[in-house]
Amino acid sequence: MTHFAKPKLSPSRKRKNIPEGLWTKCPVSGEIVFNKDLEANFMVVPKSGYHFPIGCRERIRSMVDEGSFEEFDAAVKSADPLKFVDSTPYPDRIKRYEKESGLPEAVICGLARVGGIPVSLAVMDFRFCGGAMGAAVGEKITRAIERAIRKKVPCIIVSSSGGARMQEGIFSLMQMAKTSAALGRLAQAGLPYLSILTYPTTGGVTASFATLGDVILAEPGALIGFAGARVIKETTKQTLPPGFQTAEFLLKHGLVDQIVSRLEMRDRLTSLLQVLHTHKYQARKVPTATPFPVAAATSA
């Protein structure tokens, strides 16, 4: 599956001696960019800064120290607990997603180094079932968080998802609580969690681990929200402000801490990790909660 849209040229500009699929048109500036140059720039248009979608393995290469990524849990894949069938049986859909994306699941997890600092990493990919969070995705992300706790390293999660995986029903929805609980244990251990939101980050992913970061970063122009704009408008019966689900709008209203270009992400992560993880790991001792005083019952 290609990551780019073919530029639309008028008939008068077409040439028979120019092969198709070599150039991409920026939807913002109209700039025509050679695909090899675009790929070398991690799918960011040089002049306009527009961010095209990027695969998870390419994103990992853009973020971590060269050759430092080691993948874990690649064998964790989707099951079919509900024996779900619509127009196509769910297992057949999974096989198609695997073939089209070249991925075993909608998230890739492992250990890596960023600026020399070891981290546990989970990167989602929208090409596999729209990045939907099923039981396998939730399990892999939970394992990535637990690996950070065992290794005593920070955790970084890159979100790109349409939300819950409907073919798995309640098993999918349970992953919201599962991943959030794991992040609670990470926080209790005193380890940093950096969350990166990309286009799109929606649904149950937004409502769980994506927005629980100690620092929340977003790519420029990223679509971030829970429900779709039409659903929100019909539910609230209100006119929605322009661009209310963009990274820029959410930065202005405090949900996002920083907007960072993909080309600057590795350096920004390095700076944040140096600040948040400069001291050696020390497990936090959580004090026992003080019982809430209850007045003695009195007889009437």
C-alpha cells in the first residue's frame, strides 16, 4: 500500500515519457515533490511542512538511534473471540490487513534508544485495520508499559488509530482500562511516559492511554478527538468551532503540550528524556491511604 496520493495533472501537462507514481502533490501548497525526496524526508513536504502518513517502521527509524530498535511480542496477533462475521469473516479481514500493510498487527513494540537513553516503545500504524485497538493491540501496548517498568526505562507510545475494534466488542473496550491501569503502575514506579499523537488519534485510544502522558506531543495538523464532528454536532445541537479537533486547537486549549515536526521529534524526545530521566531509577513508595473518618452511628 502506498503512502502518497498521485498528483492530478491537466491533460495538457501530461507527458508520455514520464512514468506515473514518481511525484506527489502537496495538498496545502500545491508543490510537486519527487517521491524519493519525500521518503528521504520522512514524508514531510520540505517547503510547506505538510505531514503525509508514514508507516510505523519508517516512523521508528525517524525517532530512535540508528540500529537500536529491538522488536518484542511480534507473535501476539488478533484472535476471533466473538466468531464475528459481517460481509466477511473477521479472520479473513485480518489476513487481508496483514497482506496490505505488511504488519502482524496495528502496533509494533520493542526496546530502543533515543539520544542514547533506553526506552520502551510502542508505535501504532493506521494501515492495519485503521489502527483499531483490539485485544492484541491492548496486550502489546500493556506489555510495552510493563517492560518499561521491569527495565526501569521511560515509555513512549505513538498513537494513530480510529478507536476500538468493533469486531471484538467488549474485549476491545476492555483494553482502555487495561492500558490505563498499566500506565498507573508506570507512574507509581516514577518512570516517565511520553505520548505522541499523530493523524488520526480518535475513539477509545484518545479516551485512554493517548491522553495520559506526562508530556503529550502532537504532529502538526493531527486530527485528535473522541467522536466524529458530525456525531458531536448532532448530540450537542451546537455549531462547532473551526478546526476544533486539530492539534493546534488542542494546544491552545491545553490538551496538547507541544506540537513537534516529525523531523524534530528525535531531538525533542531526547531533550525531554534528559530532563525527566536524569536520575537513576528509584521505585516510589506509595503511602498507605488514610482511612476516611466515618462518624459513629447514633440511634434516633
